[in-house]
Amino acid sequence: MSKITRTESGSILSKAVEYHGFVYLQGVTARDSSKDIKGQTADVLQQIDDLLEHHGTDKTRLLQALIWVKNIKDRAAMNEVWTPWMAPGAAPARACVQAELASPEILVEIMVTACK
């Protein structure tokens, strides 16, 4: 059987799960929810970079991104941070939708899947 590696696994979720050369991240939210959409997005993307690096991969290997924003009108501002963060020519398959998130202060949540 192939090994499954879980990072910071708790009773509800793991921050990341690695299996067969694929890395699945949790839905990542900002550590500081007092920031605006751009600040929260930058925080989330830094956490994603850190988790991917921990698993020996990076944003150039993204396969899929699922993005939830509290208000779809914030999508353009979120993309102002997302777009320069993206590696040229390495955009993943992506969805971005408006959703009621776990806390009213959370403006964005991003979940990605990458390969090694």
C-alpha cells in the first residue's frame, strides 16, 4: 500500500495530505482576518507556498485551485494579488465563487492541489 502523509492532522482536518505524488491542501484562510481582501489573499498565498514547500513542491506544480470569496465583488481585488503570485504559464484549473464562510471576518478561502 502507498503511504499517506498528513501534515498537522487534527480531529477535523489536516493542513495537507500527500499521496502518490499529489499534495492536497486544506481550505486556507488568513491568519489575520482584520486585513482587507488583498491582505488576506496575500496571507493565504504565503501559507500555501509554505505548505507546498514543506511537501517538496511549489506553485509551478498546481493542478487545481478552488477559491471562495465572501463577496464576489472582491474577486477583482483578490485577482490583483493572485495574478502576480501565479507562475507564468502555470495557471491551474480554477473555480472562484461567492460563499458564506466560517466567520464573517474571513473574506477569502483557497484550496489547492499540486503534484510533486
